[in-house]
Amino acid sequence: MGSRTAVRDVSELTTGRLSVYLRCLTYLESIGQKTVSSHELAERFHLNSAQIRKDLACFGEFGTRGVGYDVTLLKQQLVRELGIDRTRNAVIVGAGNLGMALADYHGFNSNGFHIVALLDNDPEKLGRISRSGVRVLPADKLADVIREQQVAIGIIAVTPESAQTVHDALADAGVAAVLNFAPAQLRLRSGVKVKSVDLRINLESLSFYLKGVKEGFTTE
Amino acid sequence: MGSRTAVRDVSELTTGRLSVYLRCLTYLESIGQKTVSSHELAERFHLNSAQIRKDLACFGEFGTRGVGYDVTLLKQQLVRELGIDRTRNAVIVGAGNLGMALADYHGFNSNGFHIVALLDNDPEKLGRISRSGVRVLPADKLADVIREQQVAIGIIAVTPESAQTVHDALADAGVAAVLNFAPAQLRLRSGVKVKSVDLRINLESLSFYLKGVKEGFTTE
């Protein structure tokens, strides 16, 4: 089954799992492991081995029966399938605490992603530089930065009230994908993919666990 | 099927979906809708109707054939099942950009969760107050704060190098659950549930989408 079929068939949930597999393989490679079976991957990282085989089957045959997957080859294939074998430029709009934190976030400015600028309309924030070296530019430079630096991804780190305006400005300027951290229901544009991040879901999952603990259950 | 069975059987993936359903129902309630079918939920919010019925079946029978679910009743039930019908106290360790952003994050300090303090060992940060009113206390007050305020959840927002120390301090002080934002492999303690957040997965999902776009596909 070729890459064309895979792109259309693979759901967002599956790409999330591919990212998880990539992390596992990166770890295994770092400790010098050469091959791994779906069963071992599942045991070691608390995953589902049937699901692993199903997810990886979409991308062709990597596994050898009885030997398992070649760790480095499978990792390289996942990197390609996730499209992070090239580097994409991104901007962060909003240079408050969240924007500054994201600019310095380990995974946002490495291995496939490059944050070219923070943008903000607060004069006091202009010219500041994040710890990792990302500079705060005036918000009215947004379209110029996106065009000149061929920015593909816009990251929204503003208040909910400003999120729609920022989304529209990003879309007008030609970004193809938006990562939205503002708790706002955005009116979407065709041709612009928006992924909204809701960090509260993680707390709710812990709450669900705690509820079990208090009632005397164990969930693991 | 009772709540006891549900707590043991429901995976972390399912609790994530319950959170998503809760958001959908909260929205429907806000626009005055009284009932909703699994089919309509699926269509409207791009979910899977068979999955919805399966997930909600674990929690008993709410749906009436031909009418659907009562929006308010199902919402209340999900709130109870997620354990957010009571308020749990949390602390954030690390008052850098990320910690301050989390202290002010809309879903972290409302409806089931209360951030009682930020803690940091940088003297310059002590006494600062986040926009939403959370105060920065000295890190050596961690155990006192956790005991006095019956804190159940510790949120790690420090550098990877400090994450293990903070995790151990939280565990020693008696928190039962940890939300970890540091990109570090933590050695876990039995009896302490740790959920690590990897924001990069969201970017990788967009990258996967962009790869399809560049190659001339549409994924939606």
C-alpha cells in the first residue's frame, strides 16, 4: 500500500500513535537496540501489539516474522511518514507567558520545525528574545514574515477574544496549518487545517484516575 | 454496568474521548439543545457514532432509541464519571513562562480544579502573582502546601534536569497524581500516577497533514 493511500486513510488518532511509536524507537535506538517486535514494543511501552501491527501495516512491510522491526529503518520510515524529514517554518502569535514558553519548548524548534519569530502587538514586548533565541516582532509584520520565510504553520497563543482575528490573519497570509492554544471556537477557512490543543483533557484524565483511587480501585 | 466496572475497564484513550464528548455536550447545552443522538454528535463534531455508543454504553443506558441522549443528563453523568463534580487542589512547580501560563490557563483553575500555588526556588520570582491570582511560593514550602491544602495533583513545569527531583518531592509529599510537562523520562513511584504531556505530537500531526497537501492530497 503506497503513501498516497496512507495519507488519505490515516486518521488523526493514528498519526498521534505514529508519533508515540517514533518516540519509543528513538529511545530504543539511543540505548543501542537493533530490532524490536510489536509484542516487545507493546510490553515495554504499555501499548497494544495488535494495534501496532495494524498501524504499521498501512505503511508497508517492515517486520520480519520472528525477528521484528529494524529499529533504525522503522524510525526513518516514521520520520518520513510524519513529514518531519524536512524542516517547516512556524510563527507564534502572542508573546505572553504561553507564547514565550512555546518558543522555548524542546520539541517546537528542532527536528522538522523551526520557529522563525514571535509576533505581538504590545510595544513593551517588541525586541525581546526568548531563551532559545526567538525574537518578538511587531504583529503588523505577520504577513511579511510568513511570505519571506515561507512559514507553513501558525501557532495561536493569544487570548480567546483575539484568536479569530489572528486565525484570519494567518489564513490571509497563506499559512496552511494552524495550532491553536486559545480556548475559542474558530470559524474555519477551507484550505487551512486547524488543530486546537486542550490541555485540560490531561487533568480530567488524572481526575478520573483519582476518583478510582479514592473509591479504593487501582487502574494500573 | 456500574461505576466500579467502568473505572477498571476504561482506558486512558477512552477518558480522553469522554472529555471530548463533555465539551460537545457543554456546547449543545449552551445553545439550548435538549437531546442529541449518537449519529448527530458524530456528524456535528466529526466523531465516530459507533465509538460514541460503545464508549457511553460502559456508563449505563442514557440513550432512548429514536430520541437520543438527554444533553443535560448525559453531561452531568460525564462530569461525575470524570470525577470533576468535586474540586481537586493542584500545585504547579516551576514559575517560568510555562508555569505562569498554566496557572492562568482557562481550564486549569476552574470546574473541578483549583491551582493553590506556584512554587519556585528562584528568589526573584517569589511573591509574584499570576494574572489569575496564583502566588509564587518558595520551593521549600512544597510539602507544607501539599499537606495543608490537601493537594492531589502536582504539575511539573521545570527543566528536564530538575524534573525527577520535583517528581520525587511531590511523591514524598503525598500527591497521588502528576502532570509532567518536562521532556524527561521519569522513574515512577508505585501509587503515583504520572501523565506526561508532549505538545510536539500536535505539530507532527500538522506536519503529516502538510505533507499530504504538498503532494496534492486532501485529507478532509
